[in-house]
Amino acid sequence: MSGLLSRVTKFARSPEGRRAMREARRAADDPKNRAEAKRLIGRLRGGKSGKGGKK
């Protein structure tokens, strides 16, 4: 598992990884994307989806 973590760390420090992180932050700043992410997280946690989910 530590091999995977070191590979992720190496990627995050690379120019390509920094670019990916900038794009992810830009997407997270969009209110529409933020609302969608919040809705999905709520569904994953078992919250009410309003679409006839679990009771």
C-alpha cells in the first residue's frame, strides 16, 4: 500500500499532477458542480434523495 501512496505523491508533485489539481479546484469552485457533489455525497451517506430511495 505504501507503494501506491508514494506513486500518488509523486504524481501530485509532478507538473501534470499540479495541472490536474488546478482543474479539479476550478471545477469545485463552480456552484453547479458543488451542488451536484453535495447531492451525490448525501445519497452515498444514505440521506433522502427524494426519488423513492430507501426508508
